[in-house]
Amino acid sequence: MAGNVVTAAVFAIGSELLEGSIVDTNSAWIGSHLVKHGINVEDTRLIPDNMDRMAELFVEAAEKYDLIITTGGLGPTFDDLTAEVVSRVSGRDYTLNEEQLEHIRKRLLKFGIQLKENHYHQAKLPDGCKTFFNRMGTAFGFSVPCGNSRIISMPGIPFEMKPMFEEQVLPWLHELFPLRERFIRDLRIAGKPESEVDDVIRELGIPEGIECIINVGKGDILVKVRGFDEAAVHRFAEAVRKPFENNFIGYGDETFPVRLVRMLKEKGYSIGFAESCTGGMMGAEITSVSGSSAVFSGSVVSYSNDVKTNVLGVPADVIESHGAVSAECAAAMAEGAKKLLGTDCAAAVTGIAGPDGGTDEKPVGTVFIAVNVNGKIEVKGYGFNGDRPAVRERTVKTAFAWLIDLLK
């Protein structure tokens, strides 16, 4: 342990991860949990299904870190090599594990599948390893010492890996090491540039024992404050938050839609959307929040002008005179959505997300957002940077941030 802090490397194994056909979400999830429990993640890697390369990286990491945590490569196919490689680098025999084999057999029988030769391959683990039961799939996790380190291998499928980690691996790590809880306070800020947030933090000065990280998103900034002294973490987080009172969205997992739903419930308001350039993203975001049905009525995806006029009631002369991407059209969309859906509030967005469709007068990234709260309509125009997904995401976050600000 470096300075009494447990160090770790997280390896996501699978050539498909490097090729981009599957996105690795496991490493970030594992890393966030390790950090919270006082373990420093000092290396993360995507590793191909290549035995020599895997062995090389395992041996290298075993000399540097207390833990090597891997996901993937525990299946029955020829390119699932993790257990064999771990056996080699830890100096253990690669042998059939009868408990693992019986678990595979029982699991397959539930689905009417017969045991095949490749399942015997999956049942081979490092001799004498500690195993972690997989209640969601066939592959056991396992752990063995390796040099001054310890390797912990888990399945790559997230819904198999996560319960294994939370229910078995993490409690076991607390038995192995004197772990201290690291307190984390995340602040989400909207509508301010990164430089302004950085200026505030520099002026305050980061206290000793506190770590502070700025993550810039599309339409928001996440300031992560962490340390082992809970009171100190909260004091510094509050000092950072105070200058951004009007732009503060929430703490931790209180994202834009979570905060919006909570505030609408507190006010007793209902809401609906009219979406053009975002194509339903606003509705998708708010309905990702459990309990949103109490406040959200629906969203009209009015991508064509016909839907804008025939469904939302936007006057045809508004579109003819000002265009579908205009403050006037956005205001009419918000008014139409509120009336059609029978809500207290409504928000409407219309814009040019690109990469085509821009003009000198209205370039790509031009977006108009209108909000209607209890009959009072306000409209703002924006020029967002980025590609099509970025413009759409910034539009959604900006609309939600504005609604939250109005509801405060």
C-alpha cells in the first residue's frame, strides 16, 4: 500500500472493446465505487484477447498495485482467456472447478441447454482460487494472489458483474484491507463556463486533504470534491457552490431531470414538451426518472411543419414569416403544447442540429427554447457548438436548467 492507501488497476478485457463494437462502462462504474471506499484507481486499461499481451500487463501491474480488478474473458468461447492467463501469471494450475461446472450445468438446464465441451473450458479456474458466486449468469468470479498484488476477475456483462462486486467482492475487500470511506460531494452547475468555475476554485484555494476535479459536460459542469474528512468536504463544496447559487442544479446524482421532477412535485405543477430538433430526447430524459408520471403528461415530437401547425396549432403565417427555427415558432409551440396536453407548464425547442441545414443568418447550432409557466411565455435563442449529438444534448440540458431556475 502506498502511503497506507490501497492502489488498484482496472482492466476491461475483450478485443471488441478496443474495436469500439462494445463500449466499456464497467471500468468507470468499478472505479467510482473503489474511490468511495478509499481505494485509489491509478490505472485503467482496455486489453485485447491476446494471451501474451494479457500476461505481460498483469505481471507489470502486479509489481505496482495492490489490486488488479478485471472484467471480461470468463465465457465458454475460444477467446475467453482470463482464467488461463491469471493461472499462468500467478503460478497456479489451470484446473476444472467442479463447483463452477455444476453451477453451469444447473443454469443451462433451466433454459433447456445441454452441457458442451466449451462449458468445460469455462469451468476451468486457477487452482485453489477464491470464487465469487454468479447469481445472474454462468461465470464465477475468482481471486488469487499474484506477487505483491491480488487479482480479482469478474464477468464482463454489467448486470452479472455489478451484483457480484457489491454483494461479494466489496465486503471481502473490507476484510482484506483497512479501508477508510472517502466522502464525495458532487456539484452540478449549468450556464457558466469552465473558466469561471476554475477561477472560483483557484481563489478559494483547495484545502490540504481535499481533492477537487472539474468535469465539463455538454451543457453542464460537474465539480467533484472528495476527501476522508466529511466535514471538510462539505465545507469546501458549499464554498464552491455559493457563488453559483443561480446556476446550481443539484448534488450528486441529482441530474437535470431528477431536479426538475422534484421541483414540479413540490410546486404541484404538471408539464409537457414540444420538441423539434431534439426528437423526443426531453421526454426520454424526464421519463428516466422514477415517479415522473406524477408531473409529466407527454411530449409532441413536431419535427415537420405540418405537425407544428396541425397538431400544436402553430399559425402557418408564423412559420412563413419567421421560419420554423425562430423565437416566434418556439413560443407558439410552447403555447400549443400547454393547451393540447392540459398542463401547468410547457417547454418547446426548435433548432438546427446539423450537420446540414444551416445558413448565414441561422447557422448550425441555432436553437430557440420557449417555456410557458402558468401562461407566462418566455423565449431565448442560443448558438450551441458541437456536432449533432452535442447540440441536441445541450438543448435538452439548457431547457431543463432554465425550467429549474424559473421554478426556484
